[in-house]
Amino acid sequence: MPDRYAVMGHPIAHSKSPFIHRRFAAETGEPVAYEAIHVEPGDFRTAVERFRAAGGCGLNVTIPFKEEAYALAGRRSERADRAGSVNTLWFEGTEVCGDNTDGFGLVRDLTRNLAIDIEARSVLLLGAGGAARGVVGPLLDGLPQRLVIANRTMSRAVDLARHFANQGPVSAVALGALAAEPFDMVVNATAASLAGDLPPLPPGTLRTGGVAYDTAYAAQPTPFVRWGEAQGAAVATDGLGMLVEQAAEAFRIWRRMEPRTRSVIDALRAHLAS
Ligand code: NDP
């Protein structure tokens, strides 16, 4: 019998995690079965307990349950505490353990797959929701010259910048009040792309030859990726690589084995296109 893993979310039908983890299992030869489980809001804790009682070994957690997963985890990694949310759960004895691999996934995609250096770069992070919260710490670990968080609701950007103030040069601004100053890198962690929208960005926000990274991903270039291309970005990409890298880190935590990701990113890109 393979070991059981799953992703829980609401909605969940769109999730690419089963595709990714089944590829990791095939590539590493690990006896892993992976499914997507739809959970109604309010039922998360019960669903996790049921999964565990049925012999489940670990879970990925997506919208809207990452904060509940954080509260549920009795033992949390430093990354989870920093992010205040959990996207990876596993069970050790009677304990529920939690980690957050989203920020790791972004930085791994940037630095290893795309060969982009964060050190000494000026970085603009759009959004202050769950995804943004997960990536601020790992971005600051890359020693940017500065990290500016811009959000539609300014108070959330201020709270987030305050939370990380002792960890690096981070500040906050209202999205609508962004001045036209060129950043080396703009990371879109808003949910705008999911609705086919582009956050309001003044011309000149990204320097020519800079990096535009959308954490959202889609079969077609997102509005933000198109915006980056129009600004003359050297790299304008969506977050498919981040998705695969955060999954690989979860797989490594569960199986103590690091799967190769390049072929899975390519396969997922082809799968999306079809
Ligand atoms: P949340 O709902 O927690 O946060 C949404 C954020 O987007 C808020 O900051 C919100 O601003 C902002 N926002 C929403 N709509 C707009 C808009 N039209 N214009 C400007 N700002 C907007 O979502 P998440 O943080 O969980 O997800 C954000 C994105 O990250 C999604 O696209 C998701 O797919 C992606 N993601 C990708 C991952 C990957 O592995 N590639 C992993 C996790 C997330 P306000 O505070 O004002 O409401």
C-alpha cells in the first residue's frame, strides 16, 4: 500500500498538486499516493483528523485554510511562524507538524531556475495577503537593497512591513500611491491575475531589463506577465516554477528526498497549454 498524501482546499478541482506529486513519486520511486480533497469552510479540522485516522501521512493546504492549518499544527517550523501560515502538514506520533514552503518555492525558482540574484536589488512586492506574507521573510534572506510592500489596503501592507521590520530593509506603501520609480524586481502576490486584472502600476515601476514575477500562473501569460514584457523586463514569468518548487520542498519534508523539478515544470507547462 502506498503512503497517502493529499491537498485540501476550497475550491480544489483546479489544483495542480496531484499532477506534481504523482510525477515526483514516479521519478523518485517513492510509494506515494496523492489526491485532492475538497473541504467545506468550517470543516478543515475534522477533515484533517479524518484523513489522519484513515492512515494519511501528510497534507498540502491551500486557500482558504492556511491560517487554520497554522493554528492546528502543534509543532511548527520557523518558516511557518515567520509566515503565520502553514501549507504543509505531516504527522509524527500524536503530533501535527506544520511548515510553510511557499517563500522557499519562490526564492528557489528565482535563484536556481531563473538564475536571478536578489542581493542588493530593489524589490517591490505587490499584495499583503497569505502569499505575500509567506514570501517576505525568504526574500529578505536574499539581502535585497530594499523591499517595498504595496497593497490596495494600505493598513495590511503597513502591518506586514512592521512584522518583518527587524529582519531587513522593508517598508510599506499604498498600491495607489506608488511613485514612478524603477525597481529591479516586481513580484506580484496579489490575487488580481486570478480575475484577469492588473494591479494599478505607474509607468516606470520596473526598470528596463528588470524582473517581473507573477506568483499566479495560467496557460496564457497573465496580465502582469504581459505588463512586464511591455516594460522591457529581461525576465517576465508566472509562478508555475514557484508552485513546483514549493511542492518539491513539501515532498522533501515528507519523504526526506529531493525530487528533480525541471522536467516537472516543463511537463506542467505543457499540461496547462493542452
Ligand atoms: P489573499 O486572498 O490572501 O490575498 C490577496 C491579495 O491580493 C491582497 O493583498 C489583496 O489586497 C490583493 N488583491 C486582490 N485583488 C486585487 C486587485 N484586483 N488589485 C490589487 N490587489 C488585489 O490571496 P493569496 O495571498 O493566498 O494569493 C495571492 C496570489 O498568490 C494568487 O494569485 C495565488 O494564485 C498566488 N499563489 C501562488 C502560489 C504558487 O505556488 N505559485 C502559492 C500561493 C499563492 P487587499 O488586501 O486590499 O484585499
